[in-house]
Amino acid sequence: LSVVNDVSCDYASPANPLPFYDDATTLFKPTLRVAEADGESPAVDVIAIDHLPTLLPELSSSNFSKALAPYLEALDAPLEHRAWKDLTALYQQQLEKNTA
């Protein structure tokens, strides 16, 4: 994981779902570094552009939906779809690495 995109952009609220950052980002500076690379893990950046969903809502919604739909449709048989197979293998690999 190297980038977190917080679409809630609720960084100033006590109910912030991602309390590890405290500032919004902008279109001109779209990322905020929240953790440096340490040799084992990559650096982690946050994207928190509070008006991003309003820029081109219909176009972005339809394009995102079109791109996401095949993956959601594959949820009934996830291990038959390459993306889900790869993600499951990566998850197992990370789980074994972090619990060893």
C-alpha cells in the first residue's frame, strides 16, 4: 500500500475515518506524505482533495462504474477471475510474512 485516497476528506472531524493525516490536498499538490519508506515498506501518501468528486461527476461515475463492474460481477466466483486470484495470493503472502 503506497497511496490512500480518502474520498470522505473528513480530516478535521472527530469522526475522521482515517485519523493519520490532518490536512487536505489540492489539485496542484494532490498528495500528502504520511509515512516515509523504511526499507521494508514503501512511503505512504494520502490523496484528500475535498472537491474531487464534484469535478466531473457524471463522467467519473460512469467511467468508474464501467471499470469496476466486471470485478464486482466476478465476486460470485472470485477465484476464477485473475484479479481476485492475484489479490488473494498477495493477501496470503502478506499475511504469512506479517504473522511469521
